[in-house]
Amino acid sequence: MREQDMRKVIYWVHTSVDGHIDGPQGEFDWPVMGEELSAYSDALTERVDTLLYGRGVWEGMVSFWPTAESMSDHPHVLSYAPIWRSTPKIVISTTLAETAWTAAVIRENVAEEVAELKRKPGKDLLLTGGSRLAATLTDHGLIDEYHVAVHPVVLGGGRRLFLPREDRLNLRLVESRTCDSNVVVMRYDRA
């Protein structure tokens, strides 16, 4: 199968201005999903038929989205919760046991398994948040698009958006936009 015919892995992540994906204590209470940012996220979701997660992000997602409407009446929550519940989810973890909300758990041969997912027919795959799994997939050339939402906050610590690398990663800016007069979203493809 030619690369242009394969499904893409899209990485969608929120970061602070100082390049952290969570705060010093792991807090993720700072991203603000306004109307335009929610629409951007919804457009990404429409392109995919499978959600990918590492264990850490998965634990946060599964603690909220199954019953999200009972915890929040935010418009993004109300529109995304049913989509999240109905979309197949694959978690990549060596320690996670099967859960009711996953279609599969990939425990080993991550690069080979994700490459195989890309070759299967269907819509694209969406990797949300996290940095370790994104680094692993990046190292194997498996992420096709990076969608980075930069929020106007300096966290001063936490997990870095990109882990230290031995070699340079060249990306090509495809699009940038401001959402809700507050958040800058940049889309990069592999160079």
C-alpha cells in the first residue's frame, strides 16, 4: 500500500506557552475549550474512526468521558461525550488490563502494531495528548500530523510537550490560527 493511501496518525495536544502538557502536579485544569477551539477539535474527530491513547491520558479520559454530562454542561462536553463513547479506543500500555471502554490494548511491538493499524482500511487515527507515546511514534515516523494548541498560561513545570531527542525533528508548518482570541493552534506535518 502506498503511503498516501494509508490512514494517518494525527497527534492532537494542548500545551502551555512554556511547553508543558500538564502542570507540576499533573494538573490539566488550564485548557479552555471555547467555541472555535471546540469546533477545531470536532473537525479533527470527524476525520477519524479510532482514538489512540497512552496509559496516562487514558486514565484521565476514562475517569471523565463515560459520564461527562453528569459532571459538566459545557457545550464541548455535551457534544463530544457521545462521540467519545461510541468511537473505538486503543490504549498502548504494558501495564493496563483490558477495560470495558477499549477496543484493544497494545502491550508490545508498538511500532509494528500502529503501522499495521495505518495499513488497515478506514478513517484516520487520533492520538490525544501525552508525550511518551507521541515520542515513540515520532521516533518510528508514524505520526503524520501534529496539531498543537498553545494556551496562554505558563505552568513552570510538568511533562514536556516533546521529550529530549538524540536527533533533530524537522516539521513543516501547514496552518496556524487563533481560536477564541486566546489559543493559537498550529498544524505541522513531517518535513
